[in-house]
Amino acid sequence: MTGRIELPQGTLDLLILRTLLPGPQHGWAISERVQQVSSEVLSIQQGSLYPALHRLERRGWIKAEWGTSDNNRRAKYYELTRTGRKQLDAETEAWRKLAVAVEQVLEGA
């Protein structure tokens, strides 16, 4: 067992939006950041990441632009839009309510 946890449905969008809050990132950096911040518990597979990025872009929550990465390679950089920031706020609040409710059930409240 690797200690990694499958992401509940809908969580990937929230993690991507949150990772983009400080500024634009390319896909690989988004995946690495989530893994790093979660102490290696969460891992985003490329087969899940890029469809999610395209979905978020279609919804207008992020926008993409080609640029050059730190290792001098062409990469598509993703950035939060104003609508994406509002969505991040809404999803963060919903996630926190869910976490509190699940914790209450687990503790038998």
C-alpha cells in the first residue's frame, strides 16, 4: 500500500483551483504541487489532470496561455479567472462544511 488516497469526485477541480491561486502554473507543476503540499498522499495522474484542466477552461474558471518553463520548454500555463476565484471560494466553503459534517458523524455527535 502506497498510503495514497483516491480523490473523492469533484475534489480534483477544487485542488487545481486552489493550486492556481498564487499564480499561473503549467500542468506538471500543478500535479507536483498537490503531491508536495499533501505530503505525498495525493497524486494526480496525467490522464485525470488534463481533462480536468480543459473542463475548467471551458467553464471559464481558468484560462491558458503558452509560455516557456524553467527548463526552457514550451508549456501551457493555466491561471485562475475572476469567475474561477469565486468558484474556488464557493467550493472551499462547501468542502469545509462537508468535512465538519463527516467528522461529526465519525465522532458520533
